Amino acid sequence: MTRGTEVPVTPEVLRWAIADSGYSNHDIAEHLRVSEAVVASWENGSARPLLSQFKNLVSLLKRPSAAFFLPSPPETHKPEVKFRGPKENDQRALSPKERQLIRQAARIQESMSWLSKEFDVQRPRLSKTSISVKSDSIADDTRSSLEIGIARQLTWPSASIAFKEWRSATDNLGVYVFLLPMGENSCRGFSLWNPRAPVIAVNTAWNYQARIFTLFHELGHLITRTDSACKSGGNFALTKHSDHTERWCEKFAAAVLLPWKPVRAYITEYYAWTEGRSISNLDVVYDIASKFKVSARAAALRLIQQKAASWDLYRKIPPISDAKKIARGGHGRVRQEISEENYGLKTAKLLLRGTDERYLTIADTVDYLRIKDTDLDAYREHND
């Protein structure tokens, strides 16, 4: 009985691809249903994977098949993204899924940065600061740059509309906002700084209110030039025991979304709140969140920042508060709609222009936008 066709992969490239993926040899062996010794033999060159095993490897490691035949690992830009959790010691290695999506976003970012320079696209209007500067003052400046007043914010009929508006305003600053299906076990979002094409990725596993907070949390990282993958949504204590950068970005996000003057006016009018009084009723938090179209966590954090509530109130918020509602009914979406939602209209237009002017190949563009080449003309018409 024939063993099948062996594939002459380059051992050094295979070792690099496995190490960079975040998977262990045990993970690889389990997925391919072989022993760890077999995987090790591929890595040291004493054996070669069969064609079927190679196809599964390519699928799992998310690398082009041709890469495994290169004489050595390709020189690629590897984003230095740091996983950040609530506490300074609450950190972990990025998961394979997170590594894959960060790598994908970085590839798109690299091309967009290059195209932006070639087409003389206006640079992002994004300030730079450090976490030593008070978050409220930077939040005020950022809110002004976004050009969304509180009166407009209060007219939005839903959190989904609010997210679209905030995303569009952030886009107008020159930031590319991606919506990626990372799953509930992954980070809430990540950010990648680039002077011409800064990127924020928001995890779609959570509801719109949680996405809004993640959007501005990651914007805080871009402003402080701290690339990150953030756990977020957890019990962040604004104390010296929490990660300093995370603490700053949490404060910044809450301050952008909930300017204290209108929040104070609201709780004073409807709840007879006075300075020095601590709010302990969770219904007040939910009411503020509903009024300003933000998450309950953002509302509670803002009250705590202003000494209008304690962490006891925050701890009352159930984890389910960030969960998405189960979608019912609706219609199926075409690839162009999914791609546009994931990567944004500005990203699509820049990549399409790059293709039309032959800076990018069609293969590059359809790979970035996750569409088929047969969809390209329809996609172009859709974005005219």
C-alpha cells in the first residue's frame, strides 16, 4: 500500500511557522492525528508530511502553501502587540486565533500605509500623549476632534447606530477600524500604531455597547502609542495595583463617552444626586447607559472616577451585560457587505484604488478583503 505523496517542506520554515502560530507541537499533532514525534521529525527534516497532512498544516497555520518551500523563513514585519489584562501580572501569551488576526491586520495595514504615502493621503489627525497626562483633558480634546456633541449623542435611537456613528467619526480622524470575529475567549480588541494607517480591531463577540467602549479604549492605546491586545470588560480597579496603561485607557474611554457635566446634570435632575453622595443602585447605572448609549461598565466607571459611586456598584454588574442578543430572522448578507462591515469602506476604497492603479495585484486585494476575484467588479460598483 502506497504511503502517499510526500511534500518537501523546508524544515526551518516549518519550525518558524509553528513557533509564530502560537500552537505547540502537541496541538499540531492532535489536530493532524499524528504523534508529537512525527511533527518533530518534520521540523528536523528526517521525515516529510504527506500531501493530506500538508494541506491540513497549511489550513491550521494560516500560511500560503508556497511559503513552506522557501529556502528560509520570509522577512516579515511582526507587530509587537502586548496582551494586557486588568492587573500588571494578569498577562498571557496571545492565542493562535489572536496571532492570526493580528498578523492579518498588520499585513493589510502595511499595504494601506504604503498606498497612503503613494497617493498622498492626509495623515491621521491623532494626537500623541503619555499616561502621565490626565485622561480627562485628553478625552476633552479627542471629543472635540471627533466633532460629536452631547446633544447629537443623546438623539441616537440605539447602541448599534451609536457604534456606527462613533466608528465613522474615528474613521474621519484617519484611524482604520476593523470588526473581527475573534470569539468570546479572545481579547476584546487590539490596536496597531502606524503614522499613516493606525488600526483598531474590535471583537464582534460582544454587544454594541461593549464594542463602543473597546473602540475608545483602543483609541487610548493609539494616542499613547502603546500597541496592545486587551482583555477589557473585566473588573478593572483604578488603583496602583492595576496595569497603569490599561487604567489610563479605561479612564480615557469612559471620559470620552460620558463627559461629566451632562452626566452630573442628568443624575442631579432625575436622581437628586448631590456632591459627596455615593450611588449604590444599579438601576441608575443602567439608566445612564441607556441614555448615553454606552455599556453599564462604562457608566459605572465614570461614576467611580468622579467619586459618585464605589467599586461595590461596579461589582454588581453581571457578566451577561456585555453579551450579544441572539439574532432572529433577517436576511443573508453578500460577501461585499460582510467585507465592508469587517474592514470599513475607507479600507476597501484605498485597496481598490491600489488595484486599479496596479500597485496591488487582484490576488492581494481579494485576499485582504476576504472576497473572491469574481466579486471584485460587483464590490467596486457597490462602493462607488
